[in-house]
Amino acid sequence: MLQLTVKPPSLAELAQFAMLLEVTAREKPGNIDRCHDFADTRLDHFLSSAVMVKPIFSAVEDGCLSIGEAMCGAVARTNMHNGGNTHFGAFLLLFPLIAGRGIVGAAELVKKTTVTDAVLFYEAFGLTQVRVRCEDPMDVNDPTSVQRLIEEQITMYDVVKYSAQHDMIAREWTNGFDLTRRAADLLIAQSDGVHAIPMMFLALMARYPDTFIAKKFDETTAEQVMYKAREVLDGKRTLAELDKECIEAGINPGSLADICIAGIFIALLEGWKWDC
């Protein structure tokens, strides 16, 4: 009788699965999910990105690509649709988490990124439509910024650290992936796998102003959304009401969504069962 040896999923497969679980989870206020799209970006754009990035995940897991190289490769492969930026922030978190085999390794690995990684990171920025602050002196669209990286020997970690004060995804690189850890712990602590991801997302929304919202609108708007999420947890408004308000206003907590993907990846890596 033929016996098949079933291998456990690779880190690349877990990362890909995390992306799929996040975007297909129901009731994540303001964000694309299986229930609604945006006018210019749809669920299928996110699904296609999760599929097309798999070879890059595998190459990072095998140690064949640096983080800078991976960012460029991922953006190039996921630019095959016209839905704009779908997972840039998630890639910035997932690549070190994959290469570092978890949070501890990732926190050390990001400090070892190079000037070349920084240049490639800027190149990746140029290939996508990531929202940045207009007043940033290191404008990713300014060719002189790349020259400055080289002349001043600015590494990718230095670049991300510079952005950490106003970007919660960048902040993960400098604080030991703190929110990623919290997101994973929230999932692991819940017994209802079907609703665990939306509840984890809402719990983070209620505690942290989303920096993507702050860049798109302002910090006051980001804080207002946080307070409204708290009202959902307190039973003062429904999740559906908050979702409707966010969608109608064009407000989407995109940074928290990327952190949720990273949290799902770590939870899966540590044995969490999404269908428990």
C-alpha cells in the first residue's frame, strides 16, 4: 500500500494563507472583504496578489533574496493587475518575519539590512502607489533621494526607522513587531476561528489610530475611527453601522489590515487553527 508523507506547510505557504484569510474575512470595517469592493480596487486584485507573490515568499524563505530584493520582486509580480497597491505594507512585515523564522529573528534581521536594500526599497516604492507624506524630505519620487541614500550610507532599516514616528507599519521594525505580536495573541486566545480575525481587527482598531487613515485624511479622523470602534465593543453601535460609515466616507484602516496579516502569519506559525 502506497504511503504518502504529508509535509507541513512552508513559511511561504503560511504567509500566502495569511493574506487570503485576512482579505476574505467578513466585517472588517472600511476595508475590502468578501462583502464589498472599492471603485478602483476589488477583492480579486487582493487575491491575485496573494497568488502571484508566492515565488518571492519561497525565495525569501530559502535565503535567496534580501528584503530589498524581495520588495522589488513582490511589487513587480503583483503589479500585473490595475488595482493599485494591495499589499506593500504587508510585504514589509512578512518578508523579515519569513526570513527570521518568526518575530525574534525578524527583529534582529531588519537591523542588518543594507544600503542596497534601501535603494531597492525606493525602487519598489516607485513601482507602486503607496501613500506617503507630502512634506517628507526623503521623497521616494525624487531621484536625488536615492543618491543621498548612497552618499550617506543610509540602510533600509534607517529609512524605515525614519518613518516610524508617523507610520505604524514602519514602527513594527523598530519596536520588535509589537502589534504583530498582539494581533497573533488575540487570535490564539480565541476559540472561534470563524470570527477571530474580525474581532482581532476590531480590537486593534479600538486601541490604535490607523496611520493610513491619518495620511489620507488627518490624525483627528484616525482618532475618531478609533473611538467609534470602541463604541462597537461597548455595544453603543453595531459593526455593520461602523462599516457603512467608513465605506461611505472612503475611510479604510489599511495599515491595521497589513498588521493583521502579519499577526495571522505568526499565529499560524505557532499552531493556531483558523477553522477551530
